[in-house]
Amino acid sequence: MIMNGGIAGAGAADEVASPGFRSGRFNRRSFLVGSAASLGVLGLGGCVTPDGMSLAEAEKVYGPVPEEKFPIPGVDVTKVDPKYFRRTVRYETKEAPGTIIVDPGNYYVYRIEEDGNATRYGANVGRDGFRWNGDAYVGRKSEWATWTPPKEMIKRQPEAAKYARGMPGGLDNPLGARTLHLYQNGAYTLYTIYASSDPESIGSGITSGCVGLLSQDMIHLYNRTPVKTKVVVLPA
């Protein structure tokens, strides 16, 4: 897809995975599943979870974000396995602080911190047969980017034609509130780390290789990630 608008860093247009449609209406979840073909290859409140965050705390961390250009609703945390809630963990690595490590086999994304710690986020990842691994870097960043379906997707799903000139950023846009675009050797890989509004997708492999974090987690990561940040995608 072509992404314009809300861009920090070099480049203004790229083709990546295509969303799908259901009942004539754009659907973010169908984007995740349908994108694989496009690339040809993303009472209980006081109870404490095993990972140490109570549901009440999670409701605060994943609460509404009304100050956004498009106000983001709170996450229904009951639809997320508590082990995927954001937390600080021990993580031994030789990578420098600030590095992002994607662990698709366990559905986690780590941001390396100081003193052997990391911020860990739950994620959705590429489905079997569409995962990739290797080193990359953040080539550019987008906020509420425009999504444009490629011609191949429009041919396959004619209802996408209404977005041929671009789908503006918004809550229904598959790119979500924030996107980190991954590059290798100066070239865009077509893979991204993006904001997902689908809590039930976290902890599953449903994309063509892109990695999705809950919107609140993605904003948290995005704000701490400059362009040129190293990204390591581990084998699944």
C-alpha cells in the first residue's frame, strides 16, 4: 500500500500489505489476514495476573487516549491474555539500549533498556509461512498515515476501489495511530511495526510479516524510537 502523510524521516510513499473488506465495510482484522496475499509471501479489577499487573492497572495503561487527532478508545483488556500486558523484564543481550527486538515465536516485542532490562510488549506477528527474520532499522515513522490499496488488491477486491486515491488516517485505517517502517541497506522492506486496535489479535500469527502492538503500546514505543533505531527480528 502507499503511505503518505504524518511521516517523519525520508520517503513519502511505499507499497505494503493490503487490507480486506467484510460486508462492504473496511475491516482492520481482515487487513491483517488478507495482507499475506498482497505481499505474496501482522469484581476482577483487583486480581493480580501472573505477570504482576492487575486488571485495574491494565485498564489504566490501556485506557482511552482522547488527546489524539482521532481519539483512541480504551482496550477491552479482558480480551488480551495478561501475559501480553506491557511490563519491564530482565533481558540479557549484547544489543545497545534503544534497540528493538521482535520475538515472533513468543509474540513479544522488546525495547532494550539500561542495566539488563527491557520493556516488553505483546504483539501479533506474521502467520506461519510468512514470517521473516534478520536485522533492519527504522527508516521512517508515520502518524495516522494514509493508506492506498495497490492495483492488484483493487483487482482482487473491487470494493477497495473507493480508496484508490488513499484512505485518510483514522481509527479504521489499517496502519493505525503510529507506524515504524523497517528498512535494510537503504531499501524499504515492506514490513512495519504498527498500531492495532484489535486486542484479540495480540498473541497470534495473522499478518504477512508485519508486527502489531496495541495502539497504547505502539504510541509508547513510537515516542521512544528515533529514526535509524536498530531492529532485530528473531527466527520463529
